[in-house]
Amino acid sequence: MNTVVDFLTGPWDHVFMRRAFLVAAMSGIVAGVVGTHVVLRGMAFIGDAVAHSVFPGVAVAFVLHADLVVGGAIAGLATAFAVAVFSQNRRLSEDSVIGVFFAGAFGLGIVVLSSAPGYSGSLESFLFGQILGISDGDVRQVAVVGAVLLIATLAVHKELVAVTLDRESARAAGLPVFALDLVLYALVTVTVVISLQAVGNVLVLALLITPATCARLLTDRIGVMMLLAPTIGAGSSVVGLYLSYEFDLAAGGLIVLVSTGVFILVWLFAPRHGLWARTRLRLRHRTAPADKPLPAPAG
């Protein structure tokens, strides 16, 4: 019993762990809410592209000895704006435009970074996360920016859903489709940037996409999905961080592995859309008795 209590309460004895839990939970909540719209739009690739497009901004910030997060945010927003503009050409798929700017931004980052000797160690926290080394100021920053993101997402929720369901109908109804695309890209970019401290650039896509994908399998209602995704995201982040403390393993990697484990369980056992439920439904249809023929009409 004492072992269980120590496992559950031990991390809270350390100030740096309390800060880490707060940032992990807040990042999971924000990423879950914004990720819901990303999954509904089928835009998983944009999360990966934005995560990598912040790289040149981080590289420039490192060379200039400026704030890496601010540099990454500027580069990510610039790339997101470029994707929104160029993808308005209907002959180009959104994924194609994202791929072009994702590769270009990452290449620019490599070129800029190659001009600065001795950079690898300094950027390790950016690539793999530094959740155990965050400060009180980082916690406040994530809290404030996260609250603004949630308010902004809720403010344009109906409009984003309308564009997701039918872009042409939304445009005919007078909605500013291009502006809403920009808003969504900006929301994704800032979400990615504030989540970098939790899981790093390499793994941030999982925090944005996996919880929302789990929620998509669990419900057909967007409102419920908006509640489930942040719950799964925050829960996975906290559990992964606990396991990281207990077994002395990489926090970002365990957060992602926990969320991936949740996805596998949901994929197997979701009440309506899981593999087990669909298999039972198919078996039921196969074993159901055939309909009796109707009696012939009299006369």
C-alpha cells in the first residue's frame, strides 16, 4: 500500500515535477481542442509541417541569441500563412502545398544552423522536449497562451465546423473561408509552439493528433469529441510524466507512447467503431435468420 501511495504522490514532492505536470496537462488540453478541428479537416499533415517549419525560426533565434520559442512561433506563423495563400489554388491539393513549404522551411533551418558552430546540444531540448526543466515563467506563459487559444477556438468553433463540412456552402453562406483557414493554421502553429516544451519538435504531432483521433472513434458528436480529446490528451500527458519519473525514462517519449496505447485500446474496443464492436455486428448479421417470404395474395 505504501508503495502505491509513494508512486502516486512522490513526484509532487518536487517543485520541478509540479511545474511539469501543470504544463503537460495544459498542453494536452489545448492540443486536444485544436487537434479536434485538425482531425475533422483531415489535416494531420499540417501538424507535422508546422512542427518542422518552426525550425528555421529557432535556428535564426539561436544564431542571434534570441528566444527560441518566439523565433519558432514567427517562422511557424509565416509558413502557415504561406500554405493558406498558396492552397487557395484549387489545382493544388493542400497536402502538396504543405509538403513544399514544410521541406523548404526545414531546409532553410539546416542552412542557417550550419553557420553556427556548436549548436547540437543547445537545441536538444527543442527537438526532444525539456518539460522537467521549465520555470515558473514558462508555466505562466503556457497558461496564458493556452487560455487565449481555447477562447479563440471556441469563438470560431461553429464557423470552422461549417467550413470543414462543406467549403463551398460555407462560402456561399458568406463565411470568410480564407480568413478561417488562416485562423486554424495560426491556432495549430501556436499550439505546436507551446507544446514543444512537453514533447519536443520530433513528437509534437502525436500530442496534436492522437487524442483527437481517439475521440473521433469514441463519438459521432463534435461537441462530445471536443470534450474527450483534451481529456485524453491531458490524461496521457500526466500518466506519461508519472511513468517517466518512476522509471527514469524520457518524458516526451512516454507521453506519446501512453497516448498511442490509448489509441490502440480505443481502436480495438470503442463501443460503436472499435474492431470488437464491428466484428460482433458482422457476426450478428451473418447468423441472423433470413426473412420469411410474404404470403401469396388471396385469390
